[in-house]
Amino acid sequence: MNLKVSTRLALGFSGVLSLLVLIAVIAWYQIRVLKQDIDFIVNDLFPNTITATAIINHVNEVARVVRDVLLLEGEPADMARERARLPELSRAITAQINQLTASVRTADGIERIEAMKQARERYVNAVQHILDLVDAGDRAAAHTYFAAEFLKVGDAYLKAIQSLIDNRVAQVNEVGSIAMRVAVWSQSLTAILAVLSLALGLGVGFWTSRSVLHQLGGETAEALAQVRAVAAGDLSAEIVLRPGDTTSLLASLREMQQTLKQLVEEIGAVVQAAGRGDFSRRIALDRKQGFGKEVGGYLNQLNEITECGLNDINRVAKALAAGDLSQTISRDYPGLFGESKEGINATVQALIGVVTEIHGLVDAANRGDFGQRLDLAGKQGFSRDIVELLNQLLDTTETGLKDFLRVAQSLAQGDLTQTISRDYPGLFGETKERVNATVANLRELVERIRESVDAIKTAASEIASGNQDLSQRTEEQASSLEEISSTMQELTSTVKQNADHARQANQLAMATAEFAVKGGAVVESSVQTMAAIAESSKKIADIIGVIDSIAFQTNILALNAAVEAARAGEQGRGFAVVAGEVRSLARRSANAAKEIKALIADSTIKVEHGAAQINEAGRRMTEIVESINRVTTLMSEIAAASLEQASGIEQVNQAILQMDEFTQQNAALVEQAAAAAESLDEQAQALVEQVAVFKLTAAEQTRAVAPSGQRPIVHNAGRTGQLCSLPASDGNEWADF
């Protein structure tokens, strides 16, 4: 049977897909059944079980409330709080029963819900009956009904709820067993159909692969690799055929490989000859047909055109290399070779024009004329670039030389305000930086000389003025020293008197400190006593609390005894009377304990208040003692300082005598300083006249310095030597003293 590969694949995979669709349909149906069962368990059976369990918890909570109401006799607040929970619990149970009624759909489940509602009605009536007896004050009857009837009704109510829970659990187990059987059956059927699909797929694959291999002539990977090799230009791979194979894909591919390999070898020979510069080699067109003959003819034509064009280009290029601008290409060529011809001829003409213009420009530059420029009109490409670069070179050279000439002329005239501000590259830039640096250094040097001369002149004037002030201050200092000596004598007497007073104050402060320490000890003793009283009051309050707790426990025990007596009936009536008397005594004991506890608490508060006041007094007394100790310390320090002041005053008297001697020596130095200042002023004036020649700023005009009259310079070697050996002093120090 000779079918197409696509037909064979379609038939085989159609059968496999049919089995897979059947498996999917069966699986979908069984999963749908399982989904319904799971939905029934999750959304019906399990929630119902949880809700019924919550109802049981609420019923037990109601029972605990009823019990607490019976036990909390004499505690109306607690009993009211417990009874307030009953309506909330009742609403919660009603909502849960309504939820079960709406969700349960089976007949046996509905029947159990109805039984639960009836049991709940009886339970609610029993609870209300107990509450009515409590409200009527008949607690004994309430206890009896609680033990005899209420507990039985509650057990019946809980059994009805548990019956519903057991029914729901049984249905969960039943639905789970059915779902398990369905899952096992679906698993077996799916496995059988899967095995059939696998067998059919293997058969179709084997049958199809055999027919495809026969048409390809070998393995698919091998055929694909050979095709890719030929497509990538690799004709060296060997194609192995089966014996007698002449019609397969690999056989046709091998024949095409041999034809291409022969053509490539011939083209390679032509290309190798062209690589050696031999364009005379041609491809033989005999015994070729189809695309091989066309490719050979095109390559032969390409060689002929290339050989002629390269010969002309080579001739002109050799002439240009030898400096010969007379050679051009005259033969006509089409396409790119024609464009190359026009470009080469235009290059020769452009070079002729550029060389002629450059020759004239260089001649002008040799004559010192840098104003000549090359004309850019009609130039483009490399010739325009050469002209522009030469013009830029001339611009830079002319501008730089003019800037350097301008600065040099200014320096020759003493004008230091001129610099080169334009930016230059390379060597011109380095020269500009050096020239500007030289001008800046000269300007800075002259400016410093001017500042130094002005400073020297100003200092000389100040020294002369200072000498006059110094003479006057020396006289004033002598008179001041006499006044200071008399004042120091009076100060010595005053300091001795202060020392005596400080010693007396120190003795009084020490006596006061002893009294304060004794008062602090008394206050500390009172604080300890009040603390002991407060501790005893707390212990009494704790004992009263224990008595109150015992009375409460006694009341609870009596209540339980009354409940047991009520259950015993006539036999426990006497015991009930005794329990009532015990409860009465317990309540009276609790009331008395509360009153005593309140009195003790009030007493404790008052004791704590008194203890706090005594503690505060103790702290204040401690602060007073500390303050007195600090005053005593200060008085001791004052006495010691007074003694030190007396010693210091004697030292000041000796210093005043030394200052009087120094004042006499300073008077002799004033005359020497006056002569030196006059000589320094004359030298500074002469230096100002010499520096005024330079111009430092653009706005500064040439200053004409009028020569001052020469004054004789006083040369006094002896006095000058004395001035240099003495330490420098500041007039401000004399003024401050």
C-alpha cells in the first residue's frame, strides 16, 4: 500500500487520539460523580456535624449558667450577669437549628432534627421553671427540681443532638465507600485504554518510520546533516548510499554535491590566479549546462573588465607616487569603474590647483607676510581640508605673534597690565602660559615691593609717634607707682581684719553643724517608728482578708449542703436547717470582716501619710546639715584665702619697686628710637619713588612722584647697637599697664 507520509501519520495518530478522547470522557464522568459525593460531604454532612457539635457546647453552657444561678445566693450582681447570658445563648442555638433545618435533605436527618426540636422545647421549659422558682425565693424547690428533673431533660436533649451527629457520620462513611469503588473502577479502565493507546502508537510509529527511511535513503539525522552541510558550503562530507539506491533523497544530494564541487574547484583556480595578479585566467564553459555555465560566463566577463580597469588605475597611481601630475585615464568604463576613472582624474586636477596655491602662500610667508590666505571657492574633499588647515595654521601663527609682540612692547614700557587671553594649542599654548606667568610674577613682585615700602613708611611714622607717647607714659607711670604703694598698705590692713572675721565665723558654723546632726538623728528615729506602725497595720489587714475568705468558703459549703439536704428529702431537713444557720453565721462574719478591713485600711492610710510627712522632715533636716557643712567648708576656705592674700600683697610691693627701676631705664631708650625712625622714613620715601615707574592695573595712570628734600641720615653706631640688643616692646602694653 503506497500512501503518503502525511496520510500514514494521520491514520495512526487518529486512532491514538480516539483512545485518548475515550479515556478523557470516562475520566470526566467519574470525576463528576466523585465531585458530587465530595460536595455532599463538604457542604452538607460535615458542616451539619460541626453545627450540631456547637449546639452541644451551647447547651452545656446553659446548664452551667443555671448551676451558677443556684449557687450565687446573696450575690445579686453576679447572678444577674449570669442570667443575662441566657438570651444570647438561646438566640445562637435557634440560629444553628435553623441552619440545620435548611441544609439537611435526607428523610432520616429531617426526622432527627424534629426530635431535637421537641427535646429542646422541654429543656427550655425546665430552665424557665428553675428561674421562676429562684425569682419566687424558693431556692430549696429549685435545687430539688434541678437534681430530679432538669438533669434528665438535659440528657435527653443531648442524646437527640448526638443522634443527628451519628447519622451524619454514618452517611459520610457510606458516601466515602461508594467514591472509593468508583475510583478503583475508573483507574482500571483508564489503565487498559492507556495500554491500548501505547500499543497503537508504537505500531504506527514503526510503520511510518520504515517508509520515511526508505524515501530518505538513510536515517533522518544523517540526511539532515548532509543537507545542512551542503547549505553551509561544505562539500567535503562523504555521502554513503545503500546498494542499488538511485532514487532516494541522499542519492540526488550526492549527485548535486559532485557537480557543485567541480564548479567550486574551477572558480577557486580563477580566484587564486586573480589573487596573484593574473586576471587572464578563464573558466572553460564546454561540458557545462544550467547554472554552472551561467556562473562561469559571468565570472569570465568580470575578469576581463577588472583587468582593463586595474591596469589604467595602476598607471595613474604610479605617476602620482612619482610626483607626475600629467597622467590621467582616458578610456570609458561603465558603472563603478567609470566613477573610479572620474574620481582619479578629478583628484589629479585638484592636486595641481592645491600645489600651485600652496607655492604662492609659502613664498608670502617667507617674506614675513602672514596675511595671505588660500581661496576655498570650488574646493571640496581632501583639497578643501588641506586649504582649511593651512589657513588655520596661518591664522594661529599671525594671531600668536601679534599677541607676543603686544606684551613685549608693554613690558619694555613698564606696563604690567597686558597679558595674552586667547587660547592656543600646542607650542603656542605653552609659550602663552610662560609669557603670562612671567608678567604675573613681575606684577606680584612689584606689588609686594610697593606694599613693603608702604608698610615700612607707615611703621616709621608710627614709631616716631610712639616715642612721644612713650615719654609721656613713662612720667605718668612713675606717679602711678607712688599711689599704688600707698593703696597696697591700706589693702594689707583690710585683708588681716577679714582673716580674723572669717576665723570667728568658722567656729560658729561648726557649732551649728553639731546641733543639726543631733536633730537629724531624732527625726530618723521617728521615721523608723512610723514605718513599724505601717507594717503592723498591713499585717492586720491581711489577717482580716483571710477571715473574709474563710467566711465566703463557709457560705459556699453551706449552700452545697443545703442542695444535698434538698435531694435527701425528709431525712435531710434537719441538716438543711443547720446549713441555713451556718450560712447566716458566715454572712455575719463576712460583714464584720469587711467593716474591720475598712477601718484598718483607713488607719493604714493615715499612718502612711504621717510616715511620709516625717520622711519629708528627715530629708529637710539632712539637707540643712549638708548646707551647714558646706558653709563651714566655705568659711575655712575664706580664712585660708585671706592669709594667702596677705602674702600676695607683700610680693606685689616688691614688684612695684622693680617696675620703678625699669621705668628709669625705658626713658633712656626713647631718644635712640627717635633717631632710628627718622632715618627709616627717609629710606622708605626713596624706594617709593623708584617703584612708581611700573604700571600694575589697567585703570592705573602713570604716577609722577615728586622728589622730597633729602634729610641727613643720623648714623649713631653706639645707639643702634643698644636698640638691637633690647627685646621688642609694644606701645599698647604700656598703655594697658
